[in-house]
Amino acid sequence: MPETGLDAETFEAFITTLRRFVRERMIPAEPQVFEDDRIPEPLLNEMREMGLMGLSVPEAYGGPGLSMGQYLQAVAEIAYAAPAFRSAMAIGTGIITTALKLDGTEEQRQEYLPRLVAGEIASFCLTEPDSGSDSAAMKTRAVKDGDFYVLNGSKRYITNAPQANFFLVMARTSAESLPGNAHVSGFLIPLGTPGLSIGKPDKKMGQRGALTADVVLEEVRVPASALLGGVEGKGFKTAMKALDGGRLSVTASALGLSRRTLDVALRYANERKAFGETIANFQLVQAMLADSQVELYAGECMLRDAVAKAETGQSILKEGAACKIFASEALGRIADRCVQIFGGAGYMAEYDAERLYRDARVFRIYEGTTQILQLVIARAMLKEYAQGF
Ligand code: COS
């Protein structure tokens, strides 16, 4: 059952505090985050103390029990600051919490959900060197050995890996590929398990401070109780369901970053002068600002609609994919217009526009590329058609 969420007044007070935290603590720390490629530990601790790592955890496990809509509003607020901040909290409170809530055993929920509330960081390990979009083609193996499983393989571009306390690892429990991708199972593995090691943080185009790295598993021995849900073969469907929610989180994040980008463009257009007046007076600049505002508003409306459907228990397979496609592609255009409004300064690293443009690019790729999501939507449409609508 979806969470009913905080009452409106308590939630409004939380959002006001969060907005202040974003503007007074996160945004001023951005230069240091970019310089060090890491969120400073004291600031990460402040995020932990605010409960941001366990925002979507139900009350029964010690979390605030935000509704989906409330959670996504919080994500959009955090995403107004550099993407590193959302990245640190949103895997644990998003994909991992969803996977545990939907398909974890009660013992696994009781073990891991309170750890997120206490500020632990989590990683979701699906992608591999040879399997990205075709995630079921993974090679990582988990072989049963009495009351244990032994895992071998490597995972790639894993968000939060260098700072994660625990990992949800998808692995093959059957060498053969099975119908419905039932060869895939999920395993919860804490940091410090012998044989689990983390590669060097990747060097990326943007999103500095949002850490990704390889996760290598060499003869990693875990008890059978680490198998998500205690049942083999459910991992792929768990991953897909969790990614459906993750795509709404990426949407909220793209909208938060779009809002920031548009504010940056609006401020510059009001400060920069050309031909004796501010460039905000020029109609061609106004057109770019207005187009960005239209797209941002459309994305916000789409997300609200998808959330409303999800909160009444309806499937949002198509809607979630549509939201993520639209908001990430719109962010790309909004960031591009921001650079254009900045003119020559937009190409220079000392201004925000250049950084925002690089940060925006990956939204169209991670948690399902635009092209994979087109397939998801089209397949659902064709299935509905075949069933006679
Ligand atoms: N919710 C519930 N079940 C789902 C589902 C979803 N969102 N998506 C698929 N399934 C189920 C299907 O119903 C099917 O089960 P049945 O055979 O019992 O009906 C099973 O899972 C296999 O689905 P499908 O045949 O569609 O799997 P494919 O191997 O063809 O893969 C795509 C489908 C390409 C859509 C999938 O691999 C995908 O989303 N890839 C992108 C992964 C991604 O986002 N990677 C980014 C990195 S993760 S941060």
C-alpha cells in the first residue's frame, strides 16, 4: 500500500527547512564539492542528521514515511543544488528502499531500512562492463554452496560505490538464461565482506562529487539470508520495478536542476548588458527563457499526474518512462539555452552555465536511456493493443 505521508503542515515545515539547507549549506559548498570531487564529510553528516538518507523509509522502520509525491518534491528541492547531493541519498531512499519494500523479506527490511534512516549510503549494482541496457545479459554469477552463495563478477559505473555501506547486487543464479529473465537474483552485501572491492572513482564529464566506481566480487561468500526475498529468480523483476520508481526520482531531479538552470539564465539575462540595455529586454532572449519555462512546467505537470496515478495504486510503467524521457530531454534543451544566453561566457568554465550543461547530459542516459524507455512505452502500447485495449 502506498504511504499516506506526513500531514500537509508538517510536510510544509520540512520542505521550508530543506529549501533553506539547500540554499545556505549545499549551494555554498558546491565549489569545494567540484574541487574535491566529493561532498565534504561534515556536510554529508548534516545530510544524515536531517534524515535525508532514509526519506522514503516507512514509519514502521523508523523513517518519516513520506508519500511518493512528498518524497519526489524533496528530491526536486535537493536537486536544485549540485547533482552530487541527490546522488548520495537517492539510491538508498529510492531503488534500494523500493526493492526492500516490494520484495525483501521482513528480516531484510528490519535489517537494512533502519540503517538508511541512520544515514548509511547504499549502492545498486546492476550494470556490468558488457551489459548496460541489456541488463539481463549480466555475467556475475552467484553459485549456491550449502547455506551460502558464492559470487564472482564485476559491476560498472556503480553510483555511490566509493562511499556505500551496503550493496544490492544483481547476479545470475543460473548459467542458462531463463524465460522472464528468471536467472537473475538480488543479494544484499555489506561493505567489508571479504572478496568485495571497490575500484577507483570514475572520471566523468560532469556531476563532480557524485561518485561512481566498479564493484568487484571475487569469491564473495554470503549466507543464503542475503538473497533478496529469500527466493531465486526474482531479481530482474525487482530491478525493473525499482527502476520504474527510480525513473520518477530522476525526473524530479531533472526538474530541480532545470529550475536551477533557468534561474541562473534569468539572473544572467538581467545582469548582462548589450547594446546599452540588459539582454533580458531582447525578445529573442525572452523566447529562450519562455521556452524553458514551458518545458519545465510541462515536466512538473507530467510528474504530478504520474504520482497521482501511482498513489492510487495504478501501474505507471508508461508514465514513469514518459516523465523521465521528457524531463531529461527538456533539461538538455534548458541547459543548452542557458549556455546560449550566457554567450561566450557560457563556454567558459568559470561560469555556472558550462558546468550545468555538462551535469545535464547524463540524465538522458542513466536509469534507462531515452531509447530504452521508448521501447518500454511502445512495448506496453503494443501489449495493450494485442489485448484489445
Ligand atoms: N515491472 C514489473 N515487471 C517487469 C517490468 C517492470 N517494470 N519490466 C519487465 N518486467 C518483467 C516482464 O513482465 C517479464 O516477465 P514475464 O516474462 O513473467 O512477463 C520479465 O520482467 C522480463 O521482461 P522483458 O522480457 O521485457 O525483459 P528484456 O530482457 O527484454 O528487457 C528492458 C527489457 C530492455 C526494457 C530492460 O532490460 C531494461 O529496462 N533495461 C534498462 C536497464 C537500465 O535502466 N539500466 C540502467 C542502469 S541501472 S541504474
